[in-house]
Amino acid sequence: MKLIRIKSPWGPDQQWIGDFSDDSEEWDKHKNLKEMLDQQSQVNDKGKKLEGRWWMSFEQWHEYYNNLYLVKVFPESWEQYSIDSFWEGKTFGGRNFSLTL
């Protein structure tokens, strides 16, 4: 089984309602999986549930999404150097990856 953890592009008030959503019957077919995944990544370091994030099957992700953008978040302790410029062309907004299944 392949599951993907999604952070809502629409903000914390929007939730997935398909397979593996909070109230999905799919969780009943895989005992203890929801609890295991919740413990690993659905709560912050203070134990509070992270809203606007959910699990979905890879197959449904592929059906509903057509772009994938990867972001690396660095700790605030890292130094930063910025260049004032802009990005245009085919890769505007990030690097485009071709996903072949």
C-alpha cells in the first residue's frame, strides 16, 4: 500500500474526504495503521494535531493532482543569502518533474 501525506494547498480549514480521510472506512481495513501514522507525523512537537494535512492513497493522489512541488524548509538558525531577481520560462515557480507511472 502506498500512502502520501498531503498538506492542504487551500489552508487548514479544508480537508480531504476520500479514502483515508479522517472518517474513511479504509482505516478499518488496516487496523492500527491510523494510530501509527498519527503518532509519527500528524501532531506537532507539543502533541497538537496538525490541521490541513491528511493521508491519501497514491492512486487517488495521481488521479486528483497533476503537479508535484518539493520544498525543503531549513531551520531559522541557518544563514541566508538572497538575490533580488525573478524566475521565468518553463520552470517558473519551481522545477517541473515528469511523473511516469
